[in-house]
Amino acid sequence: MKIHHLNCGTMRPWRAPDGLVCHVLLVETGNGLVLVDSGVGVEDAADPAGRFGAARFFVRPAFDTTEAAIHQVTALGYDPHDVRHVVLTHFDADHTGGLADFPWAQVHLTTTENHAALHPEGAVERGRYLVSQRAHGPTIVPHTLDGGEPWRGFPNARELTGIAAGIVMIALPGHTRGHAAVAVDAGSHWVLHAGDSFYHHGQIDGTGRVPKSLTAMERAVASDWSQVRGNHHRLTELQAADPPDLLLINAHDPALLHKARSRTAP
């Protein structure tokens, strides 16, 4: 499957000089187009307070509508209505904002994340799971990952064959209760989108200085910090093994977005 690596939301947190991106995958399948995450959408720019909440003061999104996935899909020459599925790593606003721009698409996430979004517990979850992100009435397709097959050392994963062969959802809780990674078979290699399992490449490859502001934010919003740390450890092992058929990326590191684009450039 051909994969396009898009930045669907530039953000400028304080004391993070390189900024953040919203790294979204646009996947061409035999059954139409698939997005992995949806980034910041068109409606977010019109109502930042209602659709992004207090988090906008910390991550400081640009709300540039030219970065919205629907406009980038069109710019690549595709019909946005061919986007039939959106696979979410989790339900934070910077990952779900574009959903309203594709109201016809089925939205896939873990059963645990769907439950958490509908029944938030505590101040962090009530702040992150905004009702506005579901106001357009999306068709939600939950996937139970417990008891699934192992994938590259991760114990619970399921191939989403209802979408296309070669798209795998992998349980990776910690950032949120039902957070997942998504792996996509690009033919010559797999792309593992780890979502918000880590924020900066230095956390898993030991290169580059990790801004303290990002670490503090990561810890403040974590559903389970011990699970986050465990994910860092497992992803560090995977990165150190350097499998030639795997590209490990996340949702927000601009360096990893550049690396992914360089690998797929003609």
C-alpha cells in the first residue's frame, strides 16, 4: 500500500524550539483511502475553544486550514469521499479534529478508548474527551484488542481486515486508557505509527535533547505513567534492533516526519 505522510497540524508549545506536527498517514488501499489519525480540522480553526479546549494554551496550534487533511487529500488529486475509514491512535482533539471533515468515513478505535471517551474519569479525561469532537455523529467502529495476536513483541494486536489486509491495530495503553499504535504494510517495509506513545525521538533513540516541557506535558496528561515508561522501554528496544523492514514514527516529532518523507521520496 502506498503511504503519504502528512502534517495536519503545526503546534508550537512553549520551550519546544522545533515545534510539533500532527503526523497523519494517508494510505491508498484497494478499497479506497484510509487515514491514520486526522489531525486538526477545518472546524477547529473556527471554534478553537469549543473544539480544542484548554489544551490549545499548552500546545498552541496554528489552526492553519491549509494543513487540514481534507485540503491535503484534495491537493494530492484525490476525492475526499474516497476516504472511507479513519483509524485513530486515540481520541485527543489533535488526532480527531479532522473527523468532522469526513463525516461519511467509519472511525476505528479501540473498545477501551471508545469507552473512556464516552465515560471520562477525572479531570484529565474530562478535559481531553470533548463532546464537540463527536457532534457530527461519526460512525464509530470499536475494536477489542485484548486476546489478539502478538505483533513484533507487542502482545495484543488485530489486523483490520474489514478495511484492508496489512493494517494492524496494536494495544499500547498509557498515554490514554485505550491508546493504540497502528502498523501499515507499505510493501517494502512496515510503518509503525506509535501515536503519542512517545513525543520525541530522543526518548527512544538517545539522540537529540528532549525538551523538558514535552516530558512534563507527557507526564501531566498520561493516563498511566508507568505504562508510558514501559512503552518507551519497549520502543527503545525495537528501535535499537533497527529492523530494515520497519519505520518507527510517532504523532508529533517533526524530525520523524522528515525521516518518513525522505524514505518514501521518489
